[in-house]
Amino acid sequence: MDERALEELRRLARRDRELESEADALHALDAEVSAIRRSAEAIAAFSSTYEAEEERRAADLHEARDELARRHDELQQAERGAATARDEAGRAYAEKAVARARDHIAVAEARRSRAEAAGAELEAAAAARPDELAALDARARAIADVRPPADDLSEWASRAHAELFVAVGQVDTQRERLIREANELASMLLGEPTYGSTAAQALRQVERYWTSSPGHVSESR
């Protein structure tokens, strides 16, 4: 067997592994860019609806507090009715009214608590936005081989994705050409086609054939 051809096949397999690692790194960068873009778009969406959402939650809280005040008035009326009831039937009716009023208060208090929590949650989210944007900007600037981020991280991410897409395509094209070359070389060495194999698979087929051939000893690589 032509040892120079075998060594060339080994070189092709090594180069293919290098290109595969390069492609994996580019895909990882693109995944990070996509994550940054999603976060930036979420922040932009939050900012665009913040004022309207703040007004809505404030209105909900106002209504909840008004309802709670009405329910307390309802309880006071029911308690006065129970205190002034003149017979057993009247007292029983008044006590039921008191119980209903207290249930209504519990429901109204729960509604107020939810409204207060929703308002606090919105304000906490708004307060966290500057830090979140700073963290996203730092993540973007840590990515190598792409232009630094502009003011609009979503726009930057779109450009970065386009650049990475082109870079991945170039690596894939190199790998396709290399794999085709490796299969042509392996097919020549074996005397049978190996098309559809990766460079590493083609190399293994040739090395197995070589080590099993009389008069040849495999070299460790």
C-alpha cells in the first residue's frame, strides 16, 4: 500500500477533526448570540408595554382596595344587624350575614394582596432592567470574531448571526471538499468505494485493511 497516500489520508482526517471543532465553536457562539437576542427582545418588549402595564396594575390595586373597604362596611352593617336583632330568627339571619361579610372580606383581602404583589413584581422587574442590559452587553462584548454590539442589542445579534452563518457555511464547504477528497483517496487505496463515510471512517477502513494485509505492520499515530 502507498504509505504516502495513507499519511495524506491521516492528515485529511486530522484536518477534518479541526474543522469539526471549529464548526462546533461557531455553533456555540451562534447559540449564545441567539440567547442574547431573545433576552434583548424580551427587555425591549417589557419597556414598550411598561407604562400601560403599570397603569393597569395600579388600577387593579385601586379597585381591590375599594372593594375591601366596601366589604368592611358590609361587615359593620351586618354586625349592627346582629346586635339589634329582636328574635331568634332575626339573629340567625344576621349571623349568616356576618359570616358572609367576613368571607367577602377574606376574598377581597386576597385580591388586594395579589394586586400589591403584582405591582411590586412589575417595579422590581423595571428596576432590574438596567443591570440586565449591562449583563447582556458584557456577554455580547465577550464574543470573539464578531463586531462589538451597538446600542440596539437585537440589531447587533441579527448582524452577528448573519456573520456566524456565513462562517459556518465556509467551514462546512471546506469539510465537504475535504471529506470528498478523503473518500476518493480511501477508495483508491482500498479498490472499492467508501463514499458516504467521514474522513475518520474512511481512514479506519483503510487502516483495518492495511493491518490485515500480509507483510504490513501498522504504525501508531
